[in-house]
Amino acid sequence: MMMQYPLVLSDIDGTLVNNEGTIPDKVVSAIQEYSQAGGHFVLASARPPLAMLDLAQSLGLAVPMVTLNGSLIVEYVPEAGGYTWQIVSEQPLYARVPIQLWQMIVEHQLPVSMNVYSGLAWLANQHDQWNAQEAAITGTNPIIVPLAQRLAAGLTTHKILCMADPAVIDQLTALLAQRPDWHLNASRSKPTYLEISDASVSKQSALHTLAHHFDIPVTQTMAIGDGENDLPMLTAARLSIAMGNSFTSVKEKATHIVATNDQGGVAEALQDYAMTEEAVTMS
């Protein structure tokens, strides 16, 4: 089997997993075949590390994971009786921004669920319908703490996830646009989710970091995704694949469109493009 793209970055939700939260059997088989052929299949998600570990282990992936949209790239190292984590790359938010964002949300009385990711920890001020939904999706749970107090103390923050109704997310996005001094990258992973990280952070920078890590030219990379937060890595990769269920803006920018996540589109991407001559001749 020809290996045209030895490095593939793939989003998880809406891409790798189906709408029931599981990976279709044919996708598992395709990833294992790709890995056995010498390819590096890297999970690249807005999820925190602990919400990606089971997926990585089930696929037999022993490569770094791009977590929190690229704010934290980590590798888990199996050891006797468990594993340890090693940081490949990290970029937290400016120190005072998280507490200022909290104060903005309170001042404007926005009904937003603000969730903070610091290293391996997911912190929230209280349980609500939004983080309960996220907990069900990721299989992890937030640690409930006096969030404002922790943020005011200068908690190292790799990512903030704000969840609310779409109109509220629109309001928050407009307010953030008025604070360029905060040096933020804010993008939707779905209509009700706003992913906030440092402006230097993106799945694009993660792709470049991992291409360097594996000593693979960017011209031999492929990216697969469905959301607007996937656009940076899709535009950076040599070959970009949009899922059939992707945002229209993602489909417009991608090199190719495959089947939906429910139909196992990732398997199609790997089999039709990553491991054959077709990727070169068609692109």
C-alpha cells in the first residue's frame, strides 16, 4: 500500500466518531491499516487529554495527541500499572485574561457556562445542563471549584469553553472582538460552543509542530475535520478532507469531501487518499 500522506491529523467529534459517540468499525480498521503501513494518525481535538485517552488506546495509537485545539500537545507513555504524560508543546492564555473574561460575562449578564481547562483538569463553577452535556460526550466530568477565585489567583489556563444558546454565543463573540489586547483565538466548534485559546494557538500550528516532530514535510500531511475550528489545519495541510456533515464554510475550503461521520467518512479519506496514488493525481 502506497503511503502518500504519512501524517494525518483528524478531528474527533463530528469527524472520527459517529453521532452515537462511537467509532465505526470500518474506521477503526482503516486507521489500524494506515498505522501498520507506517502512517502517523494523530487525534486533533478541542477535547481535553483525558477525554481522548480511551479513543487513542482503543485505536492502538502511540503518538502525540493535539488537545484543547492545540493549546496542549501531549503524549501518554504506558508504564507498568498505568501511564505518564509528557508535554510536547503548550501555549496557555495570557495570565489575566481568564478572570477578565469571567468579569465580562458577569457584567453583561450573559447566561454562559464557562469551563476552564488547565493541563489535565477541567474546572467549572457549578454543574449545569451544558457541562452535563459535555460530560456525556467526553466521558469525563468537571471539577467544581470557586472558579473566579482560582482565576483571580492566576490559574494557568490552556483553553476556555463557553457554552450557551447560539444567540448568546453571538453576543459573546462580538464582545471578544472588542478586546484585541487579550490576544485570543475564539472559534465555534458547534453553534453552541465557543472555544477560546491564545491567538497563537490553532490546529494549524499543531500540524506544523507535529510535522517537525516526525520530520515529515508539510507537503506530505493530510487533515480531516468538520468544524470551523478545523479550518486552520485544513488550510495548512497539503490535502484537506471535509466530512459530509461539515459546516458549509469547511466544505468550501477543503480539497475533497467524503461521507459523513455516521457513514465512516474517515475510512474513505484514508483508503482513497492517504494510502494511494489518487491523492497526488487528484490534488
